[in-house]
Amino acid sequence: MLSEQSAATVRATLPAVGASLDEITERFYAGMFAARPELLRDLFNRGNQAAGTQRRALAGSIAAFATHLLDHPDQRPDAMLERIAHKHASLGIAPDQYAIVHEHLFAAVAGVLGEAVTPEVAAAWDEVYWLMANALIAVEKRLYEERGGREWRSWEVVERITETADVVTFRLRPVDGGPVRGFRAGQYVSVRVALEDGARQIRQYSLSGAPGPDVRQFSVKRVRDDSAPEGEVSGHLHARVRVGDVLELSEAYGDLVVDADADTPLLLASAGIGVTPIIAMLADLADAGHRAPVTVVHGDRSPADHALRADHEAYAAKLPDPTVRFWYEQDAPEGAGTGYVDLTDVPVAPGTHAYLCGPLPFMRTVREQLIGKGVAPADIHYEVFGPDLWLAK
Ligand SMILES: Cc1cc2nc3c(=O)[nH]c(=O)nc-3n(C[C@H](O)[C@H](O)[C@H](O)COP(=O)(O)OP(=O)(O)OC[C@H]3O[C@@H](n4cnc5c(N)ncnc54)[C@H](O)[C@@H]3O)c2cc1C
Ligand code: HEM
């Protein structure tokens, strides 16, 4: 835990650090990528860097960690550390890379805050950084050990299924013919692709099939709209990757997994491509014979855009006590709602655990409605298909 002396210094300087987070972030990445261009080309998501909107996750989480240390000196924010460590491990982050981030982050802090960074201030924040870094390194070490290392593995595409106009499912088998390690429903893999300009970019995709079989399956929505450049990796996977092609995948990671016994009522809510981890969860629950009621809620643009809809319905129908409610912005068939997901008329059993995946505004609304219906905030779990900025709050 933080020493008393450092705690006082961090408390005194936290407001200044918080207020300058954007500027610190800007300098940090500029300095690090100038010194280490390969990190931007082959490790960090250059789409997020270019869009600029989601860059403060890293520095923001250190400020959030510092706040936590000050407010709850006897507890470690394990949930936050686990989530980051799973993401890092899926990317293959190694312990020695923490010194690189440290160097450039602290140069940025000194550059932005100037003389306010006395040796005492630098030492106090150093302590915060290494407390967090060492905690992450320890979790990542455990995750790598559980999966037999941090190497990328080559997988051949054995099937490619067009789900909707924008979504394709890939099924893959290991090129080495070796065994496929199990995973927990709700987890994702990182996929690393070589792009035309020589860069290797990495993105995460939730496994969208039942755990167990000897294939990996994930489903990719092509990211494109007229107002911004097309998504690099989703565009590449859609336009270029066919049966017989080989992709590099990490093992499965992710902390959005159902941790409830068979008698706990569940609510699984998704919107758009956020359906992918929910499909794996439903398949798993059906397999495991989940006894308690399961409410399945989904929102999409239209039935034709609802990827994996047949699986969504079929797995839910295998459960003993399911309730299925879908909403569509357009072309809603009979029995489905028109517009966005709205839980007002959906009964939620006491003690329900909820699992959410979809765009942030969707998850905010559902979360508020669930809390209004008596669901404990601690029992609401979520996955964000991008840097988790909820962590940095
Ligand atoms: C845990 C997790 C699970 C996920 N599971 C799935 C899944 O199951 N299925 C799925 O489809 N996706 C999933 N995702 C999302 C996926 O990882 C990718 O983020 C998604 O495919 C987009 O990647 P991309 O390379 O196509 O887009 P990127 O190239 O990363 O672009 C992202 C956004 O940035 C914008 N952008 C890029 N460059 C600029 C610029 N210069 N100026 C302004 N804007 C710019 C793009 O227009 C786009 O909107 C998941 C993400 C996470 C974190
Ligand atoms: C104490 C140090 C660090 C902290 C606090 C930290 C924090 C974070 C956070 C909060 C995220 C977003 C997680 C999510 O959305 O789920 C993230 C993602 C990421 N981190 Fe770290 N990180 C640290 C060190 C490192 C190091 C050493 C590297 C490697 C050089 C690294 C590389 C990445 C990458 C590549 C991502 C994915 C986001 C992207 O591609 O833009 N991080 N980190």
C-alpha cells in the first residue's frame, strides 16, 4: 500500500494531475511513439490513436487507482486490475514494457506540470505507478501461466459464414493440429493481422460459439460509416480473409463470465454486435442446465441486422425458464418492440445477476433501469467493445 508520506503528496497533487490528464496523455503517446514507432505500428490500436477519443484510458486508470488507494487504503481495486490485465495479456504485454511506459509517462507529467513536479512529488507518483504496474504484472503472469505462455498461435480459417450485410463469422482450427484450450463463455481473443502497409494491428473479438468444440468462432462487424475512415482490421477481415487463410490469435481472455450458480436468475442484455459474448453464454447455460429464469434482451437496427439471431433464439429456447424480448428500430415483427431496448415492462426477479454488452449509451440506460428495479450494482457486469473508459472514471 501507499506510504503515508506519498499518500499526502498524491492527495495534494491529484487535482492538478486530473485536470491535466488530456495534455499528459497527448505528450505521453507522442513521446513514446516517437521513440518506439513499432509500438504504434504493431501493438497499440492506431485507429483509437487517430480518432483521439479514447486515449486517456491508460493515464486515467492510474489516476483512478491513486484515488482508490487514498479512499480505501486497505483494499486493492481487484476488478479494475483484472480487467486491464486480461486486455494486456490478450495483447501479449511483457513485464519489461512497463519501464518504457513509465519513462514516457513520467516525462510527460514533468513536461506538463513543470516545476510542480518536485523530487518528492515524482517519488510519490512513482510509488503509485509501480504499485499498479507490479499488481498488473503479477496478474498477467498468472494469466499467461494458466494458458501455457503468451505466444501467438496460427489458426486456419475453416469456415466463413455471412450472418448479415455487415457481420461475418469466422471458424478456425490451429494450424499445428494441436489441442484447443477451453475458454469461459463471454471471453474474447485478440486477433493480429498483417496489413498492406506492413503494420500488424491487433483487435479483440468475443468468442461467439459454445465453449468446448475444437474450433474457435468469432463474428466481426464491419465498421464503416460515411463520417470516418473504415475500420482497419474489421475491413481487412471482411474484404480479404477467406477459407484457407491463416490468422494469428491469442488464447482466450476476459473477465465478463457468468459467475452464478444454476439457481440465480440472470438477465443477458445486448445491442448490435454486442450479442457475441451473450450467444456463447447462452449456449453454455443451456449446456450446463441453468435452472433459474433467464431473461434475454436485445436491441438492433432491424431483424435483418440482428447477427446470430437464430442461435440467440435457439439457445434461449433450450433453457427451462427463458423470457426473450427483442427490440428493433425498424421493421419490428409482431412480438418484438419498436425502438430502443426498454425494460419498463420486463419483470426482473429478485437476486438477478445481469450481463450487458453493447454501446455505452445502451448499457447506461439498461444499468439505470436495472438499478431502478432493485438489481444490486455489484451484480451488473458489462463488456465494452473498445477501451473501457468506465474504468478511468
Ligand atoms: C473485449 C472486446 C470484444 C470485442 N468483440 C467484438 C466482436 O465480437 N465483434 C466485433 O465485431 N467487434 C468486437 N470488438 C471490437 C473490435 O475489437 C474492433 O474494435 C472493431 O472491429 C473495430 O476495429 P477496426 O480495426 O475495424 O476499426 P479501427 O481502425 O480501430 O477504427 C475504430 C474507429 O476509429 C475511427 N477512426 C480510425 N481512424 C480515424 C481517424 N483518422 N480519424 C477519425 N476516426 C478514425 C474509425 O472510423 C472507427 O470508427 C470487441 C472489442 C473488445 C475490446
Ligand atoms: C501501470 C501501467 C499501465 C496501466 C495503468 C495501463 C492501463 C491500461 C488501460 C486502463 C487500458 C484499457 C483497458 C480496457 O479498455 O479494457 C490499457 C490498454 C492497453 N495497454 Fe496498458 N497500461 C499500462 C501499461 C502498459 C504497457 C507497459 C503497455 C505496453 C507497452 C500497454 C499497452 C496497452 C495496449 C496496447 C492497450 C490496448 C489499447 C490500445 O491498443 O490502444 N499498457 N492499458
